[in-house]
Amino acid sequence: MSDNEFLAERFEAYRGHLRAVAYRMLGSAAEAEDAVQEAWFRLSRSDTREVENLGGWLTTVVGRVCLDMLRSRRSRGEESLDSWQPAPSAEPDPAQSALLADSVGLALLVVLDTLSPAERLAFVLHDLFGVPFEEVGGILGRNPAAARQLASRARRRVRGVQAPETDLARQREVVDAFLAAARDGDFDGLLAVLDPDVVARSEGGVNSGARRVAAGAASFAHLARVARPVLVDGATGLAVFADGRPERVLAFGFVADRISVIDIVSEPSRLADLTVEEV
């Protein structure tokens, strides 16, 4: 076996892990594959004979690639919400974090889109995959204490937006008001239920700001008339059905009883990955 074949074999052993990291960083399977492929290119051009922990080295590379991609989105105006400033919270149990990393779905990805690139990287790498803050800080160009603060801030943001099951009734009220306003083309009614910094994502791009998102929602009154309340991976959402199957799904994130994130899914492969339950 040649050196290149041996290196490729070792890389393949880590591919699944790297794809999971990249997907949670980017929220896009296609972009995650691009990030993993870039990691392979960098590995094949590097001298790794003195690398003791190849998995850690590759995770660091993927983290940096994803951070660059998130910052590129930001420069194109596909910006997440401004950073949150809460007090630090307790550190998570690494075993529980690993289980969470294997089980999160669209609901968490929606919430992650409310974080800044640095917060998202710190939270994903440390809280979901157990990467030490020393390494997270190295990727970000910050010291470990600053990386810890970013993760803590992100963790509180995630916990604040991912309302527990007991809040589903209140979420349903907000979504019902959103749906009624969209059906009537009621711009002011939409503004009343949208967070000022709401972000709406679809396969076609990203809109941010309540006025822009409200204008977009008001223009789709014909779809709103046939949309029905659902649970999307256990979270409050809306769906348009065709022949008994969802053909368009909206998943929501919330801040202070207002809609802060709307993730619009219509691509069949992404729809197939969702659990959509009528309520």
C-alpha cells in the first residue's frame, strides 16, 4: 500500500465524524461535503508524520474551513442574529453532549443559525463534540477563556430559543397569528409576531429583518391559505401538503414570544429527513 493510499484510508475512518461536525457548523449537507473535501486536500498536501492525533488535527482543519465559510456568508449579507450577552452557564456533560450530537435535527440547526460564526463554532466543537477550549481558541485566534465565554453565550442562546415542550402551546399561538396575518396579507400583523432581527432561510437564499421577512410572507398568501400547523422534529411548524405528503415545511425558532428564525424547506431530500406530525 502506498503512502497516499494509507493516508486516504486513515482519512476515510474519520469522514463520518468530520461530516457530522461540518453539517452542524453549516446546516447544509452539500456545504458540509465541500468542507470535508477541502480537509482532504489540505491533508494530502501536508506533512503529518509528527501529528499524534490525526482525528483532532482533521477536526481543527474542518472547523477552520467551516468558520471561513460562515464568515463568507456574513460578508454576503447572510448574517446570523447579533451575539447574545448572558451570564455564563454550567459546563455540559461530555457523554450527554455526544448523544445530543447524534440526535439533533432541524430544530437545533434552526437555533444555531441565530449564533455568530464564532459562537457557533465554539458551541458545536466543544458542547457537541468535546473539543477542548484550548483547541477551539486556537481555531478562532483567541485564548481559551474567550472561547469558553463564546460557548457559554451560545449555550444560553440555544437554551433560550429552544423552548421546552411546555411552551408549545404559546408557540402555537404565535404561529397561528403569523399564519392568519400571512393569509390576510396583514403586514402590521406579521410585524407584531416577528422579532426585529428575524432570519428567514430557504433554498433560494436568506432574508433578515422583520420588514423584509414580513414582506416576503405577505406575498405568499395563497400558500398560507393551505398551510397547516404541524410539529417539525418535535418543534412548532407549518406545512403545505400535496397527496398527503409535505411539499413545503416551515420550522420556527422563538425569542421572547416572537419568531426569530424561519427555516423554509422544500427540497425533497431535506424534506425526507424531517419528522412532520399533524396536530
